[in-house]
Amino acid sequence: DVKVTQSSRYLVKRTGEKVFLECVQDMDHENMFWYRQDPGLGLRLIYFSYDVKMKEKGDIPEGYSVSREKKERFSLILESASTNQTSMYLCASSSLIRQGGAQYFGPGTRLLVL
Amino acid sequence: DQQVKQNSPSLSVQEGRISILNCDYTNSMFDYFLWYKKYPAEGPTFLISISSIKDKNEDGRFTVFLNKSAKHLSLHIVPSQPGDSAVYFCAALPGGTSYGKLTFGQGTILTVHP
């Protein structure tokens, strides 16, 4: 079974703080993704990575950065948190070679920025 | 530009009846389609997928139908159960080198009444 874990389930931060969200997968997947989910907007891709140290912008990268130093770990960084970044953040991983490219998600981090 | 659309924000069904969730897409480069189910405060769970070379895929109570000419797919759940109440997302994957980047619809909230 694929397991994707996220460092926190709930986080409360203040405007202007730097926020780190960590994601770890245990299935040796090449691809990792960060999404945010907001009501009525579905899942929107922030950044993704297809290899160590490789990253690509998704649809809404502004205000975010990422880091992938090891294959199993993908971090999302909010450089200076703002209230409009209050959301549910979801990490996922996938392998195009195995399992047909289906993405497997972590439990999510609900972030509140005050 | 919404390339994957779920036009029904919500669907209400009686237990034991059929649930039909619909999804339309515009990009003819998509060649693999997936359905995910999401409970509140959890990450999405992969349900079922279909390749563009098929028009039907079945897994237990879940069947996905693909109509390529209409650029339409649907998920049928028979019989529906109260535990199926969740948000359902369809997603599409283009062929070629896409690094497994999925495009998601906005989601449909399914409520199954006992």
C-alpha cells in the first residue's frame, strides 16, 4: 500500500510567518505534487516535481516555493503567509511506470492564517 | 480555461439506487481518466480509472464509462450506499511526457440518503 504522510494535520500561523509543510512518500515514486483545495474550486496544482531537485510550477505557484532534496520528501514553503493562503493543502505522489500514473494523496494539512 | 468540468456541484440519491456522476473535458490530448473520492478532512482516494482505448471499466459497484467522441465520462455507483457520501473528483492525464500531471474537475458532492 502506498503511504503518503504530511507533517501536520492542522496548523495556525500568523500573517507574514514563513510556513513549512512536509510530505513523505514510501513507494519510491518519481513524481510528487502539492495542491490546495478550496470549496467550489476543486484541487489546484501549486508545484510538482518529477525528480530530485527538479520542480515545475503548477497553476497557482505565486507565494509558494518547494524543495525536493530527497526522492521521498517534498516540501512546500509559504515564504510570507497571507490570509488568502488559508486552505487545505494536499500532497500526492505517483509513478507513471507503475499503477498507471494514479496519484496517491496524503491526509492533508488544514492551514489557517490569521 | 477549465479543461475538465463537473457541471453538477451536488447530487442527492436514495440508498440502493444508482448514482451517476458526470465529467466533461475539452483537451483531446487526455488519454487516461481517473475518479477520486474525498471525505472531509481526508485526502482524496483513488477509485477507478479508464484508458482512452476503452469505453468501460468496472470494479465492483463502480463503473466508469468513456465517450471519446463526446469528450464525456461518467461514474456509475450501483447500488449506492450511505458510506458513498463524499466529494467525487474526475481527473485527466495527457499522453506523452507530462510527469503525471493530472487536471482535476471541481468536484461533485454526492449525498446518499438512507
